[in-house]
Amino acid sequence: MADQPKLAAPETDKDELAGSEAPLLDHLIELRNRLIRAVIVVFALLVVFFFFAQPILDFLIEPFKHAYNAVVAEKTGMTFKEFGLIYTAPQELFFTQLNVAFFAAIFVGFPYVAIEIYGFVAPGLYKKERRAFIPYLVATPVFFFLGGMLVYFAVLPMAMHFFLSQQTQDIEMLVQVSEYLGLAMTLIFAFGLCFQMPVVLTLLAQIDLVSSKTLAKGRRFAIVGIVIFAAFITPPDPISQLGLSIPMYLLYELSIWSVKMVERRRAARLAAEGVAAASETTAE
């Protein structure tokens, strides 16, 4: 009697990772190559954006100009000169444009850097882990962009309006271009990073390090921490602090809801696996 062909054994988790095993030196060489590619891309973007630094600079100055015009319209009894920023050192404007170009290069090049990081980490993950990780790779730049837009359209104009409103007929605010751009870029990066809260907490929930109950119980401590963090990272005015505190609290609540969704999907999957295991046992 002819031998029956043997069915291929189902692929196990260990089989999935078998092809990714490599000596430590190979991993270090791959990490070096990916870092070099990421640096080259960011540097190339820096060179390109340096030639467009002035339009980017004008774009970032627009919230300040809008706040300046609003204050001029409100304080009709005061005399204001035409809007403008100053620089007090010969090299200041050049280095400001270089910083703006670097800021734009990091902002635009971040997705590529994230892809390189994922490409290095992915071979060490199981298939289900890779599928679960991809949405976070997409959500990270999206939430960073939303945080930056909140600064540009809301927080920065309100903060500059508050500072400009402190002027009197005898005391005028003269703003250095480097100081304003430093404030704007710091706020954009700070808000962009803070907007990663739902991404990070949901990812931690995926690996069962946090739960929705823990986050809900710690809501009071989270509020205190958010207020302290906002007071530390924003300029010393209530507009900027509230502009960061309120969105961060809303993001915390969004994180609790997102973690609950992860827990429900996990419970449904475990229930389905339990039913399948019970069916196999009954069949045997």
C-alpha cells in the first residue's frame, strides 16, 4: 500500500521567528544601516527645506501676526508700529532659518524614520503582533500632526494675544525672531508628543500592561499630573496651560475608551478560542 502524503504541520510561533534569528553583530550592522539611511533622508530634507526656509518662517509667523492685528484693533487708543520681528546678532537670522529647516525636515521625515524603526523591530515580532503594530505606526504621525495644528490655530495665537495685551503706551514688546520661532517649535513638538498618549496607552493595553480599570481609578492623579506637566512645559500664561491641559485630559479619556475596546476584543477572542477548544475536546 502506497504511503499517504504527510500533511504539513501548522506553523507555530517559534517557526514564525526562526527565519529572523541572527547573530548579535548582524543585528547591530542592520541597525547601523537603518540609522544611516534615516540620517541621510533627514539631512537631504534639511538641505531642501533650507531653500524654502523663508516661506516656512512666514507660515509659522502667521499666528503671531494674527494676534498682533487683533490687539491693534482692540487697543485703538494706542499707537502701534507696523508688525515685524527683529534680530540682534548678524548670524541670528541665518541660524533661525537653519533651525526652521531642521524642524521641517524632522516633521516631514518622521514617517520614514518610523518605518525604518519598524523594519528593524518587525522580524522579531509574531505575525499577529506585526498586524497589531501597523495601526499604531499610522496613528503616531496623525496624532502628532493634530497636536501641531492645535498649537498653530488655537494655542499660539491666544498665547501671543495674551503677551501682546500686556503692552502699554510706554512699554512695547520687541520680539526676536529666534525667540518666537523657538517658542512656536517647542510648543508644536510638545503638543505633538502629548497627543501620543492614546497611542502609547493603547499599545500598552495590547501587551496587557495597563487596563481601563487602572486608568479610570487613576483619573484624579492623572489630572494633577497633567496640570503640573502643562505648567512646566508651556509659557507662564493661563491660555497656553489650559490649551494643553484640556486636550490632554480629553486624550486621557479617549485612551480609557480605546483600552476598553482592546479588552473587549481580547475577551471575544479568548471566548472564541475557548469554544473552539471545547468543540475539539467533545469531538475527541
